[in-house]
Amino acid sequence: MKSSNRRIFMFQVVASGATLACGSAHAGPKKIEESEPKAASLGYKHDSAQVDAKRFPKHTASEKCNNCMAWLGKAADPWSECDLTPDRLVSNGGWCSSYVKAG
Ligand code: SF4
């Protein structure tokens, strides 16, 4: 292999590795949609204040995903996975009917 061909080959290897690294950095769970069957069945809302009070009369406004036992992020994270939605992100201020107060 000529020197210039080797340089081109090495550049292509590095460039394709960088592309893979960038692609994996952006991969991950998507934000959940309230309309998804799982979210809808749990009465999930991105905003706890929007929870259907008739359907969930025991819900209180202070109950939010970021103070739920299932929340897997830090309290200040805007979105996070939770134990119930390992393949989706739920909102910091969201709520669903599986809410259990943390700690
Ligand atoms: S289980 Fe908890 S953290 Fe997960 S969506 Fe329901 S209220 Fe939010």
C-alpha cells in the first residue's frame, strides 16, 4: 500500500469511528408520549397539574415524577427514565397512577 493510500485509509477508519461514537452518544430512550398505550393506561401526564382529577381523585399536585420512588434521574433532571419506563423518558414534573413517594 502506498503511503498516500495508507493515509487515506487511516483517515477513513478514524472518520467512521468518530461517526459511530457520535451516533451512539445521541442514541437512547425517547421522551414518552402521553398518547402511547402504556402512558395512557397509567394516566401519565408530562405535567402533574394536568392529571385527570375525576379518574385519579387521590392524586395531589405535589406528587411528581422527580419525587417518585421509580424516578431514576437526579431530582433536577428535566427528563429521566423510571423503573416503569426503562425505554422512555418521563418528565421531571410528570405523574402516573403508579406514583409512590420516594424515601
Ligand atoms: S412511576 Fe413514578 S416516575 Fe414513573 S412515570 Fe409514574 S410517577 Fe413518574
